[in-house]
Amino acid sequence: MSAFADHILSAFPADLARLWIAVDPDDVLLDEGILAGLRERGFELVPFEDSIAFRLIYEDEHLRRWQASDADAPKSLVLHLRAEDASALPADYLADGRLVTLSLAELFPRMSYAVMRQLDPAVLPGLYDAQVHASQDLGDAATKEFVLLHTYRLSPHLISRSEELWGALFKLHYRGDGLPELLAEHIAAVLGRQGAFSKLPLKRLFASRTEMLRAVQAAWEHYVDAFGLKGQRVGERDVRWAEPPAIPFEHPEVRVYVDSMFLDGALHPVEVQGSSDALPEWARVGVVTDPLARRNLVAQGINTLAKEIPGAEASHRDWTEWARRFGEVSSRHHVLDSSRAESLRTAMMELRAAADAALLAWCRKHFGDLPSLPAVKAPAMVHHVPRYLAMRRSAGAAKVALVVFDGLAVDQWVTIRELLVQAKAPFKFEESACFAWLPTLTSVSRQALFSGLRPREFADNIDSTAAEPQLWSRFWQDHELKSPEVLYRKGLRRNDQLEELEAALNAPGIKVAGLVVDTVDEIIHGAVLGKRGVAGQITEWCSTGFVQKLFGKLLELGFDVYLTADHGNCDAMGIGRPSQGVLAETRGERVRTYRGEAVRAETAQAWPATEVLDVPGLPAGFMPLYAGQAAAFVTAGDPVVVHGGPSVEELIVPFVRVSSTE
């Protein structure tokens, strides 16, 4: 554990109090290491966002269990308050609770508070250790320089040549998401004074991984063209890069990252005609000349991913980034011809199995911390999405549309994205990913997504999605919108529905839209040829133009458009159906839920190919039992495409901002 986490946790000695009040305006406590440390000590953290909701959690789920001497109850509850002081809390909380105040100003006394509060909380542990090198108080500019050097290993004053600039950008974006805006502005201001860099959009290149990759993609096509190989990447294009930047790909500081990004799917090979022998050996990973080259690209991607599966102490971002890379490789595997896809089937199955086992172990230790993570930079879980969109509106987005593709896995998003690009749709995509709720059922995770709540906060509706429109509207009314300004539609899948939808979106005053596209989920539940077959059906559906028209209409009407899913899906094999009648409350293909622990334990013992994974945030008396790895509660031996469980493909879903290139 980091010294930063140790210092914070020292303010929470075990057995000193049952109710703690953490006044934390800077979200210092919402560090993954600190949350894990609190949980290990028996503390549960709950954000204080609504007095009534918190009182229900406190009194029903904690006081009652403490009074009943429930040995499994959390030892202490931490009320997390994003405020400067605790004066707004009810008097009985203040009387019963032990108060702790946390502040970046106190933790980093020599740094500029104005700068520190705009940084990603993930960088704070490293900066806490590094601040011993600050020999005096630092102003805004000096703090930015300090953070760039000690967190990102960047010093703009040491960058003067093209290979140094692009080497720094590749290193920055290889596994990360770019610099915070204020640091990107600073480094762009310093580098922009040099004539060689003055025409580059430096701020965008340092702040956005997507922008940097699009610049590199355009430059790569130009590089390949110089060897007499004419072709074009099958992927996203941007009119702003009509004149690609000159990138010194052959310089060691740049070349070292290029092949890995092609293998991961971050960069897309150029399809060319003829032989690639003219290219240097290292550069051939960036071109596709025949089906065998496609197959080899997938094989190399599998090998790379297998070596880099995140471990038990990884961050949630390590997992979402790995899942995105896996989605790219998996999507490439789906489009191979049958014989070449079959030759890699065993390797793909082994990769999935290893990743799913590692993720399950990670979830046992860390899933309970995810709901409390901040959503300022991006949502960590699907129930953070409405809060993130509310922040986008506060930042100036007049209208926001959330498009939920029910059941869409990351690899299937990649398929849709590439089909849109092939159709020359005028869109660009800023891609990330987030975690669904467990169990990954529509009634659990999609309701969390539209309500902004944890499942235990909509316990009465957890078996149905009927309350979704009201939950979506209520969230936005709590964020100062009126009911007529909020739209919800589900069951979207056909072009003939778009005219009515456009009329509804065009109604005066509509500022927020929540739309459910359920085609993928329907395809999944009828799939008989596995995920490769699902990819083919998605391709046929996209050929109708529905997705392109939907995004186009939303953008034309002035919406900021975000795409996500409530859960993904995976290939599985049937292990049989437990015959329990009404004993199982939910009888899904990947999960069954029970009201009592005794029945669940008895079922788990009778069915060894199952997993018990309890996570905080679910209602009392909602106890999941999951089918084991790549298994499903269907007729033994039947192959199916299913959801409900904790595999990588089910649990980590795309979160994408869609915008126009026109």
C-alpha cells in the first residue's frame, strides 16, 4: 500500500466508532488503494447525496444489523461528504459520528491548490511521495512543471526535436488517456514557442489519446505511401488530417511503440495491394496484404494480451483498458474466414479463460470499491453515467443523449464502429469503457444505468425494467430539469421508428434523451452460432443504416451523444438447469438469485461448476449464484451466447462519445 493511502487510513483506526463522517471536498478518500484499505478494515463508504436515501441505508442496513449483532455486518460506516464542512448534515449524525476532515491543501502544502484540485485522483499517491523534492512553495506554473515531471515524466523544456515530441506522445498515450486539460495547455504553451511545433494542435495531442491516434493513423498512411504501397486504413478518418503531421516512425523512440499499438488495435493496419517487401521488417505489422496477414495479426495480438492480463492489485482502469484491447483483437478474430478463425479458436479460449479467472479474483477484492469512485474524468461504473452527463451539461453541453445498446459487448462495439467507418459515416469516437453491475442482468444493470443508483436503492423494482422511465426522469429532476425536458424511449431497432423519434427529440425544451436500442440483445438471445455468428448478424443489421441514421439525427439536433451498454455477453456451454421451482427468485442462464443463504449454499454444493461472489450495493435477500467460467444454466452441452456473470466480456462495457467530423 502507498504511503499516501497509509497516511489517510491512519485517520480511521478500527473499532473507534461505528459512524464516521468524512468531510472531503477534493475526493481524497476516493482513491482505489484507500477504498480497498477501508474495506479490509471492515469499513463501508457511502456517498452522502440524499439525506433520505442515506438514512435508509444507515438505519436499515447498518444500525439494524449492529443491534442484531450480525457478525457479517460492516464494522463501521463512512459517510462521505463532498463539502467544505459538515454543517448541512442532520444533527443526530453529527452527534453520533466521528468527524474526519481531508484536504489537498493539507496533504500537499507546497503545491498550488488550484492546480492540485484539477488533477486525476489516481496521480495523488505518486505525487505524495515526490513532494519531498519540492524545497519551497510552488506557484501554479511551478506546480504544473512539478506534476509533469514527477507524474508523467515530461519536461517541455527538454523537447526540441520531432522524435522527442512524438516519442513523448507515444509514451504518454500508450497505456493512458492523456494529460488533464490544464497540464495540456501548459505544455502546449511552452512547446508552441518553437517554430517546428507551432502548427500542431499540441493541446489536443497531449490531452486526447483519440486525437493523437488519429494523427498517427493519418501519418502512417502517408509513411506507407512513400514506399509505393497504395492503400487506406479500414477505420476512422478525419478531414482535419488531410495534411498528416510528419512523424519520424523509424526513430527508436517512436518505433518501439508502433508495433504494439497495431497489435492492440489502437492503430489499424493499412490495406494495400501487392507485396510489402519494400517496407522495413518492423513496419509490416502496420499493413495487411492478404488473409494470412490478418490471421497473423490476430495471433500476435492474442500473445501480447496473454502476457499483460492485469493482476489482483491492478486498478480498474488497467482492466477497462485491457478489455478494450481484447475487444479489438476479438473483433478481428470474428471477421477472419472460418478456417483461419478456427486455427486460433483454442488460443482465444485460453486467453478468455485466463482473463476471466483473473478478473473474478480481482472482483472478489476490489469490485466493492468501484461504486464509490469519482466520475469526474469518466464513469467507472454504469450507474456513474448519469452523473457524468450532468457534469457535461454543467460544463456547457446544452443537450445530451445517452444511447444504450442493450447487451453490447466491447468487441461488438468495435464491429459497429468499423462498419460505420467503412460506410464513410462522418463521425469520430472517443472511446473508453466502464463496469456494469453484478449480476450483469438487464433488470439490475440497466436500471442502475438510467437511475444513477446502486441496485439496493431500487430494490422494489429489481426484477423488472418497468420503472426505468421514472428513474431516468427523477435523476434529472434532482439535477434541476423539469419532467417535459427529459425524454426516454426503448425498443429502438428499425429505420421506420426514427421519424417518430426525431419528432419527439425536436419537441420544445427537450434537453436530455435516454434511448434503448435492443437489437443486439435480441440477436444474442437467439444466437445459435456463437459470438462469431452474432458479429455477422450485427453486420447485416448495420447494413440497414439504422445506427448511422440514429447518430446523425442526434448530432444534427445538437445533442452531445454518448453510447454505452448495460452489460455485454459471452460464449458459454450448458451445464444443466437446477430444478428448484420457486426457490430461485431469478433463473437466468448465467446467474440465479436466492433470498436465503442456506438455499444458495445447498445449490452451490450440488452444482460444483458455480461461483459465489457477493458484492456490496445489492439488496438484502438478493444473493447471486453464478454459473462457472464459460458455463450456463441451460441444457448440458448446448452452446449459447449469454450474460449475467462476471466475465470480462459481460462485465466491462463500452463508453463512447460520438461526435461529428463535419
